[in-house]
Amino acid sequence: MDFTVSEKMKTVLRMIDTFMRKEVFPFEASFFRHEFKELLPELEEKRNKVRQMGLWGPNYPEELGGMGLNLVEHGLISESLGRSPLGHYLFGTQAPDAGNIEILHLFGTDEQKEKYLKPLVKGEIRSCFAMTEVNTAGSNPLLMEGTAVKDGGDYILNGHKWYTTGADGASFAIAMMVTNPNASPAMRTSMIIVPCDNPGFNLIRNISIMGEKGSDYNSHGEVMFQSCRVSQKNLLGKEGHGFKLAQERLGPGRIHHCMRWLGICNRSLELMCERANERVIEVDGRKLADKEVIQNWVAECAAEIQAARLMTLSAAWSIDNLGMNKSRDEVSMIKFVVANTMQKVIDRALQVHGGLGMSDDTILAYFYRHERGARIYDGADEVHKASLGKRILRNYKKSSQK
Ligand SMILES: Cc1cc2nc3c(=O)[nH]c(=O)nc-3n(C[C@H](O)[C@H](O)[C@H](O)COP(=O)(O)OP(=O)(O)OC[C@H]3O[C@@H](n4cnc5c(N)ncnc54)[C@H](O)[C@@H]3O)c2cc1C
């Protein structure tokens, strides 16, 4: 297993680090004071600087103008960008657009690529992904109820979705709907592209999450598809292949998320250490950093971040070199290990900051609120543990029967 970073990548990572420290971290204060929507012009200026540096969409394939990186390299970039909630957006590689770009690239028709993929890659438009429903358990997508029924050359979509991230301001949604109710469970659904200005696509609200509704990209929408008519040309991939396409997003998407979370861990640990080194806690001038409990927390966090990081890079290497099928266990493991490591590191960093940690004067409270969801989205901890546990037990059953 080789995680050596090429000279070219080292230069790219240095450029990203400089940009993050000079242009992004200082801008976070505005991000707290204003709605995301209000900041769009300033964000676009920063995106233009990224474009001028030649670092736009670094994870995309070369034919789409990206850098043609492998997953380990992609992960290292995601880690660096993840240190700020604005990082991925400013480099044009934010979820769910990154995943949508991948499936459009792999499965889109020429017409779909021209109309949706091209402007999406350039960052001229945004998209969203509508799968989770209000009334059925997202943990078991086989329960999905939203339908797309054929009518002439069209589909008519009806369904009640939520947690459609970034629906506010998106140009189109990729909707997961039941098209083949009588097929085998894995073949019941399809992905269909729905322009958001379709009169049957209704954004009901941005859901208030831990006290924040957000706006535009920084929001999660509740969406009703009401007799929403779209051409059958908007089917993405083959009919009944919705879950198959979702699986395609899985590997790269998971590395992207986990390395982003590790970026959050690194930033939180950095803030924790800086605060502990400067905060005087005793009359004789001793600081928080002199307390054994804080030294223990710092050591534990650093060790757990390192363990989670190596697991994630190993999973990335495995997908690159052995393929997704042989990497399934590692990909399941990193999801819950990294999400829980992140939650612990953010919590400790916040504790070290005391009242300052609870305020929005540092990024920690934002991380604390927004990243709790990591243990739920993209498969809840319990679901990943159950399926991994079952696979491991099955393997032992086979070997004991040999
Ligand atoms: C911030 C955020 C962003 C999201 N973005 C998107 C998006 O862009 N598009 C989209 O379609 N969806 C999105 N989601 C939705 C997300 O994918 C679902 O919330 C997730 O799949 C869980 O589904 P659910 O909320 O219906 O919980 P449920 O399925 O009702 O599960 C509730 C809880 O039950 C437990 N549980 C579930 N199954 C099992 C089991 N088999 N064994 C033991 N315990 C179990 C888990 O603790 C789980 O948290 C997002 C969610 C969040 C929080």
C-alpha cells in the first residue's frame, strides 16, 4: 500500500493550504453573519480566483477539466478543503453536485450531458439529489413510495421528499422514484432528472436544523413532487437501475465525506491546541496546556485522527487498486469510525474553549451543529455496523464449514 504524494500533488496541496488560510478562514466570520444567499457574489469572486489558479473541480476526470486524480489524491484534497464549510463549494467539488456529476458523466445521454453536466461542472448551476422521503425510513430504501408513472412519452412523478440538500437555488434535481413496483426489490427504482422550475416540483421549505434554516447551497429542503411531468428522455441510466447508480456514487462519495470530516478534525485539533497553549488557568500563569487532562485529550484526539485517516486512505487505495467490490468492508468501516472520531474531536475542542466554544466566534459551534448529521446521512451508524457485522459473520461461517 503506497500513499506517496507526487511532487505535483504536493504543490497543489500547498496552494490549497495557502488559499484556505488567506482567503477562506478569514471569510468565515461573514459566513456566520449573513445568509449564504447574500454572500453569493463574494463567493463567486473567490471561485474565480480558484479557477484562475487552475484548481477548479480538482477531483473530476481530466475529460471534464479536472486533474484526473486517483482516490487517495482526491481524498487528500478533500481533507484540506474540509477544514472550512466553504472549502468544497469554493473549489466546485461540493456534495451532492460532485456525486451527480459522476453519475451524469458515467450514465448520462449526450443530450443530458450537454444540458446538465456541462454547466454543472463549470459551476454555472447547482443540482440536488432527492431520495429520502418524509414518510418512509431512509435507512431502508426498499420501502420507498414516491412514484414515476409513464404517460405517453413522459413520466409523472409524485412523492414527498426531504433532506434534499441544496434544493433552494438548484437548477435541477436527480429524483429517485419507484418506476417498476413489481420488479425485484433492487430493481424497482430509477433516477430521473427534474428541472427545478417544473411546476410539479415544489420546494415547501428549508428545514430548520438545530436552529438554522440556511439558504441556497447551505440548506436542506422539503420537496413535493406533485403530478410533476418530465420527458422520458430525463431518465438517467436504465429504468430500474436507480440503486445500481446509487452504488456507483458510493465509493468515491464515501472517501470524499470521510476525508472532509478528517479536515474538520484537523482544524478542531489545531484550534484546541492553540487555545490550550494561550489560555491561562492558574494564578501562577499556568495554562490549560499544562493540565494533564488536556494533554490526554490532545494525545487521544491526535491518535484517533491518525487511525481514522489511515483507515480512510487504505479504503481509497483499495478501491483504486482492487475495485469497489473487494473494498466493501473497509468502505463500511470508515463511515462510522470517522464520523464518531469527528464528533469526539469537535466535542473536546469545544470543551477546551469553554464559553467561547459555544459561541459562534469560532467555527467549532458550527461544526458541532452541522456535523452531527454525519452519523445519520449516507447510512446511519447502526445500518453500516449491522451490514458489516453480518458480512464478517458470514465469512466465518463459510470458513468453519470448510
Ligand atoms: C444533513 C443531512 C443531509 C442529507 N442530505 C440528503 C440528500 O441530499 N438527499 C437525500 O436523499 N437524503 C439526504 N439526507 C437524508 C439521509 O440520507 C437520511 O436521513 C438517512 O438515510 C436516514 O434515514 P431517516 O432519516 O429516514 O432515518 P430512519 O431510517 O427512520 O432511521 C432512524 C434511526 O434508526 C436507526 N436505524 C435505522 N435502521 C436501523 C437498523 N437496520 N438497525 C438498527 N438501527 C437502525 C438509526 O439510528 C437511524 O438513525 C440527509 C440527511 C441529513 C441529516
